[in-house]
Amino acid sequence: MATVFAAHYLDGQTPVRRRASVRVAATGLEIAVEGGATLWWPLGAIRQTQGIYAGEQIRLERGGAMPETLLVDDPALLVTLRGIGAAGRRFRGPRRPSLRVLVTALAALAVVAVGGALHVWGIPAASSVVASILPVSWEDRIGRAAVAQLAPSERRCLDPALQATVDAIVARLVVRAPDTYRIRVTIVDHPAVNAFAAPGGHIVVLRGLLERTRTPEELAGVLAHEIQHVYHRHPTRLVVQHTSAGLLAAAVAGDVSALMAYSLEAARILGTLRYSRQYEAEADAAGLRMLATARVDPRGLSSFLGQLVPAEKGAPPTLAYFASHPATAERITTLQRLAAEVRDTPTPIVTSRDWKDIARLCGA
Amino acid sequence: MTCPRCQEAEASSERCPRCGVVVATYLAALEKMRRTPAPRPSAPAAPLVPAAASGGVYALSFHGHAGTLFGIQIVNMLRALLTLGGYYFWGKARVRSYVFGQTALEGDRFAYHGTGGELARGFARAMAFFILPVIALNLLPRLLGAGPLLERSAQLLGYVVVSVFMPIAAVGAHRYRLSRTSWRGIRFSFRGRTRDFVKLFIGGSMLTTLTLGLYYPVFDTRRRAFMVAHAHFGNRPFGFDGNGRQLLLPFVVAVLLTVPTLGLGWFWYVARKRRYFWEHTTFDRARFRSTVTGRLLLNLVGGNVLLLMVTLGLGWPWVLVRNARFACDTVRLAGALDLAGVVQAPQSEAATGDALSTFLGMDVGIA
């Protein structure tokens, strides 16, 4: 094994590069600088700053902020250093090309696996903890900001009769619910069949959905479902989840400038987000219990969803509510089964006018 | 004894407390330089000290491989995921170290000396003094239910903070990166005063607005001049002698041709600007030259965009290598370059500006 190597020496004080020859000894390097002194570098005082990747020059440094430097082209130096015992093992040479490809491939697989695990379990679990400790007043402000973005005041339906009817339905639904959240429904003049909950008790219903309901019980079903999203803090969790996923992705991909954007945009992306199947099932089951407690016909939600099912295949884009609630047929079956278990006789929701007329007050 | 370099009286025989020079080594080097130029038989990659008077052309070259960079990037991503993003800074330092170490001037590689720890501390400081206050200014009034007037004023204040921090970040990043870069063991440095740049920046922004953008090429040149003319290699400064007036006409032409060329005309302006900037940059008695053209730039950027789109962003290391090769291939240093007399100059800079500039999306490129 070679123990003497050709090198270049930089003294760290001037840009003069001198030829040198390096002899590897058991405890250090003996450096004979051309036209100069012979230097002794103990192994413990040497840092390797380059040479661990293929094609890189080996760069060894000694000293503090302005180190002396030794440059060696021959990678065999590292092999020799590693061969002299424990003190030399911390010097690393390039991996063999086949090993490098293997390590890269394994790392890529691990990135996918760890990223997937964080996405599926880690981030939702962390978001649920964060969402549960966030004060309700903060949730309320986030929700208000989201509604202000998604339902600008000039697009809101302000018909007093319509609002009063909707508010009366909400009041009946929440009569026995804990008063942690004050539920406020905003109706927006938009043709999409959609409704969604924002953090803090804010619910947005679009005109398209309202016009599709055939009875007040169907609207009550939708509202109970959305109210339960609020009670279970699903929208808050979703905002936190989306933000933290974005932050992590930005940190991993190295796009730090996105961090600030994510922090500032947190509340604005509601309405474009999708709940998981578990959240939907939770809101369905709890919504149904809410309807039963309020003695509202529990078949409202399933009947509303049922009328949308034929449109499932090739659904027009306006049926956003439908698109955001996957596996609707399955949900309808579950809702019908749960509704059948309700023993109490429902009391119809009485409205001042025919429901069809009320539901069309928004676009009028 | 008196330090032979900075004349500090208290220097011990070993190391000067003020400039950090090792006195004995410095004296030996001086002595050696006085004896040079000694004839050196068959210098391997580059002459030790290029002959002062003869002049010549000094080329940059990039030796990195995208495959290796891809491996580094993937391992960085994995570590960042496992540490919930914490490894990001160390990954960034690793990539920079690789890229700098693969860039050479006349066969001698550059070296990057920054560490992940420095970047992390810079990030923490930037977070505490800038990012959190700006986020708070934007979000808190809303979360606390302050009135719309207070909300607007807080947002306005946020914008003011951002615009004042932009020049501070640019100088900070430039200062930090140069201080962590070396060639032949000698560090680069930046000695411009931040407040001078802030003044230049705010004044230039206002003049640009007042002249409906016409002042922009001059403003752009003055910023570049500030960054270059205060940069040093060891104890010796770079020079910049452009005033940007020659860029005025190409700039107006680029503006007028924006619509007819669907914006592609700007590639020619940017190429013209880069040539102008390099050709007015000097070091010692040598001057930089650039061969970048609009067509070359268009090919580079077009290829990069295509590469990123086809690989869904995974081709980033190839883009980086293409950019580095392009930058090295199109820039030369020509003229008489005398490195005798260049000596190390000590410095210590924090990485706060580096973190800030990354946040503000204004990475300072050298090309």
C-alpha cells in the first residue's frame, strides 16, 4: 500500500500553492513542502472537508478559521488512512458506483415511505393535537377570515325570510348541544351544489345546494352534518394539517420562501380541501344523532344525497358537494341503517311558506 | 511585537489578536513571495502565481455530476423528513459545499466553509427578528379581532418592514456567502456597509418609480457595483466601473418588444446586462469577460423548464449542473493577474442575512 502521495499545500495566509509530498504515518501526516519546511499534522487535528464524492479532490485542513490546507488528487490516500487503524477510520472516500446507486435508490424508497407515513399518520395526529388546544376564539377568527374570503359580502344572500328560516332550523338542531360554538350560516349566491364548514362555527351554504333540497328536513340533514364537522374541529384540523404538510414539504424540498406563504395563506384554502372518509363518517353519524335528538326526520341527509347519486357518473363540476364527499352510495346505506334505528317520532319542520319558494329566495 | 500585516502592537510571536494572522507563517510567505517568481518546472494544473506582466486568460470550469448531486439531494430529503425539516440547513450546506468544491478557476477548486449550524442559527435569528413579527403583523390583528383600520395599518407596517429588510437581507447574504468561500485557501469577503446599501436601495426604488421604470437599469447597475466593488479576495478588492447608462437603450427596446416577442426579448436584455456587468468587473489588472447571448440563455432556461416539467421537479440537480456549467463556460478573466501580495483577511459573519434572503426569494447569484 502506498504511503507517500503527491499533494499541494496552501498555508492559509497567501494564495501561493506549493507542491508537497505527504507520507502517511501511524499517528499523523508528514508533509514535505517544496522549498520549505517539513510539517507534522497529527491525525486528530486534521479535518477532511472534501473528497467523499467521486471526482472530488481530497481536501484536508488543519487549524481554525484560516486553516492550512492539503490538496491530494489520489483517492488512494484515503484508503491508506483508513488502513492505519481507528484514528484513520473517520476519513471517508467515495463509495463504489454500484453502492452509490444502491444507497440513492434505497434513500429514494425511504423518502417515499417516510413521507407517506407522515402524510397518512404523523401529520393528521399532530394536527388533531394542535387543533384541540387552539382556543375557540382563534378558531372563530380564522373561520371569519375564511368566510370573508370565500363569501364576499356582495355575493351573500341577505333575504331576511330565508335567513330566518335557516337560523330557525339551526336553533332547533343545536338546542341540546354544548354552547362551545355559536353556529352562523352564510348563504352565498353561487350555482354550485356545495356547503362547507369553516373553523369556529361558520357554515357556508351555496344557492345551488339550497335549490336542490326538496324539504326543510333535507337542508337540516346537510346542516347537522356540517355542524358536526365544526364540533369535531374537522375544518381546524384540516387547516393545521394542510399548513404543516406544506411546511414540511417546503423544508424537505428546500423551498424556504414558501414557508411564509403557507403561514399566511392558512385560512384561505378552506373550501378547496377534502375531508377524509373517517371525518365524513364521523360527521354523518353524529349529525344523525343530532337530528334524532332534535326530533327532525333523520332521513333528510340520506334523501338529499340520494337524489344526487344518479349524477355520480360524469357529475357536472357544479356538484362540488358531491365530489368532496366520496363513496356516497356507501354513506347513504349507512345513514339509512342508522335512521332506521331511531325510535322517536319526528316532528316536521314548519315553514312560513312552501319550501320550494323559500329555497329559491336567494337567486330571486 | 508589532503585527507585520495590520500593525497591531500587541501581537504575540504566534498569532495577532486583531487580524488573526500567524506571524511566523506570514513572514515566511512574504519572504517567499519576495523571492518569487522562481521558475517552476511543469506546474500541474495552474501556475502558482501567474506572471504579473504577461497577462492571460483564466477560465472557470465546473466538474460536478448531476447523478452525485441527485444522490446528495435524496439523502438530504430523507434526513429532512426524519428530522421534520430540521436537517434542511445541513443539507443546504452539503449541496453548497459540493457545488463550490466542483467549481474551479484555472484548475484550482473553490471551497465552501459554511456549516449547517451557522445556517440554522441564522434562520433562528431571522425568524425571531423578522419572520415572526411580519407574520404576527399580518395575522394577529385578525385573530385578536382588531378593527379593519388597525388590520390595514398592521399590514402596511408589515410591507414597510419587508421592504426595509430586502436590502439588508441582500447585503447580509452576500457578506455571509463570500466570507465562507475560498480559493487557494484565501477567503473572499464583503466590506460594504449595510446602511449605505439600504440608502442606495430605497433611493433607487423611489427614482425608479418616479421615472416610471426608466431609471431601473442604472439602479440595477448601481446595486451590482456596490456588491462587486466592496468584495475582496483576501486583502485585495474587486473593481466595478460601469454606470448602467449603456443599458438604458436595450432596456427600453426590451420593454417595447415585450408584447411582440411574447416576453422572449427579455432574454436578450438579460444577456446584454450580464455581459455588461462582467465586462465592467475587474480584479487587479485583469477584467472579466462574458460570452453569454440571448439565444444561449433562452436555450438554457428553455431546457431547464422542460427538464423540470418532464421530471416533475426531480431533475433539479441536472438543472443546477447545467446552470453551473453555463456560468463557468461563459465567463473568463483576462489580463494581468498578480496574486503576489494577496494575503488572508479575517472575518466572521452571521448567516442571518442568508436566511432572510432565502425567505424573501432573492438568492444572490454570482452569474
